[in-house]
Amino acid sequence: MRVLLVGGAGYIGSHVSMAFLEKGHQVGVFDNLSSGLRTNIHKDAQFFEGDVLDQQRLSAVCAEGWDAVVHLAAFKAAGESMVSPEKYSINNISGSLNLMIAAAQHDIQTFVLSSSAAVYGEPEYLPVDEAHPTKPSNYYGFTKLDIERNLGWYDQLRGLKYASLRYFNAAGYDPEGRVTGIEKNPANLIPVVMEVAIGEREELLVFGDDYDTKDGTGVRDYIHVTDLAEAHVKAAEQVAASRNSMVVNLGSEAGLSVLEIVESARRITGSKIPLNIVERRAGDPAKLIASAKLASELLNWKARYSSAEEIIETTWRVYKKAHG
Ligand code: WQD
């Protein structure tokens, strides 16, 4: 297949790009390099610099004969989306609509969307399956849900078949060490823990230890980015072959607490990782764990790299390298 990865120079995009190339597909990367990195672009991928808000550029690139687009170009900070919603309306919603329109216009038949567990909001039951009600508790999650709904209409009206992949907590780096780009100003737990371990931050602020969980700290389903990447390839191939759209969770089905992540990071890095328990962060659920049954059934996919050890070891290697 010829696959255009929009946002392909980002953290997840760089892993997805490698996964498609490894399976013998041709890859184009479309990215405005706002948070993506030039060093993340695979040497065998064709690069198109451009912005999803630039309809002309998008249309010109989409005209180059692609079988599928994978859409990974979006802002993803849930907290920020509640204070700067416009940024998310423009980039996530308008940008995605532009891409869907360009894809339909140039007869690209398959669309893979980087969606999120944020579409569910506060879980009503666990594990969260795809039938769980979608009531996003932040605007970021709403933007993803809105795009999913638009894809449903374009499927019906334009025959654009799609896979919407609802990621849980993406983490880790390529186990073979081929991706070395570090995200700037991280807010997610694992990169923050790495910054403390490397000495760039003094301490980890743990957002609450009075949740109804095994040790009182928040429990999440961390899914290794290499597992995610593999699922994108399977989803694109499957949708292209079956002409059936799908909405699928991607998670490890395991719940790890903040303290379990810290313990594991202490063991792996040998660093003390000082921490300080502070107030809960607004909007944080106590536990979020995926059911990945559907992904197993539809894609014959299951997480293989998503243990705390594999996630932290692969991330630590990249942080150590980046800091000499
Ligand atoms: C994990 C746990 C925190 C930082 C976010 C988005 C979500 C999705 C994935 C894209 C929680 C705790 C964190 C810190 C801490 N993104 N924590 N101190 O919030 O589960 O999910 O990323 O789709 O939409 O909201 O991830 O890594 O921020 O937090 O104690 O400095 O770590 O409270 O329990 P989150 P996270």
C-alpha cells in the first residue's frame, strides 16, 4: 500500500512510519514540524512539509496516489484543551475535516484515525470496551469524538472506510532504539519521571494518593508505542481489504498505578526519583483500563511490549542518550 502519515514526524507517527515500512508498504510523511522532528522522519519515507490547515497543500499532496491516510496530526494535551479550546477546534477539528475532504476528493479509500480513550470520559465500568458511553470530560476528547462522528458520515456518503483507534496511555520507545526524538515540555507521567531520573526536574509531583485504587494513586493502562504502531498497520490493511470501518480500543488491559511506575523506574534507572504527594489533578479518573477484546478479534492484535519494564527501559535508553 501507499500510505500517507499525516503527523508522521511526531512521537507516535515516527513509530507508525517504521511499522509500515517494515511490512513493505510505501510511506509518505506530511507534517508541519510544529512538534514533530525532522530527525523522526525515516530515510525511506517521502517527506511533505505542510499544515493540515493549508487546504491547497493538503489537496496537492493527497493527489499523489495514496491507498490510505493515517491521521496523527493533532494537539493532545487534555488540560490545555480546557483553557485554550480554540487551538483544539482549529487544529483538531478543522484540520481533520480538511484531511477527510481531501482524502474523499482524491479517492483515498482508507482512513486511520489516531483517536483516544479520552472519548469515554469518567469510566462507568471497567474494563472500558467500545460500547462504553462516550461522554468526554475534556474538550480534547470531544474533538476526537467529533472527528469519529464525521468519519461515520463520510463512510456513509463518500465510501471512505475508516479505523478509529482509541489509544489508552501511549508510552515507551522503539525497543531497537531507532527513534531518538524526545517530546518537548512533556506533561505525561512517564516522560516527567524520566526527567526527574535524569536530574532535569527536582521531584515528581504525584497528583493525589487518596483514590480508590490499590495504593491510592491513579491507575492507567499504558500501551507501548510499538504495539500501537503495529495495530495501525493491521487496521489499515484490514479496512483496505474488508471495506468495513471499525472503532477499536488499543490498550494492554493491565492497570499500573503511579507508584508502580515510579518503583519500576527506580529499579531500572538506579535513580532515587524523589516525589511529593500533592492535590488531585482536576478531571483525572481514578482508574482507566481498556478491554482490547475487539482489537484481538478484528485485528488479531494484542500488546506485546507493554510491561512497565519494557516501557520504562526503552524510554530511559532514549533519555540517557539525549543527555549524553
Ligand atoms: C497518568 C497518571 C496522573 C503526571 C493523558 C490524556 C489522555 C491521553 C493520554 C491522548 C495519572 C499521574 C501524571 C505527573 C502524576 N492522551 N501523574 N504526576 O492523564 O491518564 O492521560 O494522556 O489521547 O487524553 O489526558 O496521562 O500521563 O498525564 O497521567 O501523578 O506529573 O499519572 O494523575 O494518574 P492521563 P498522564
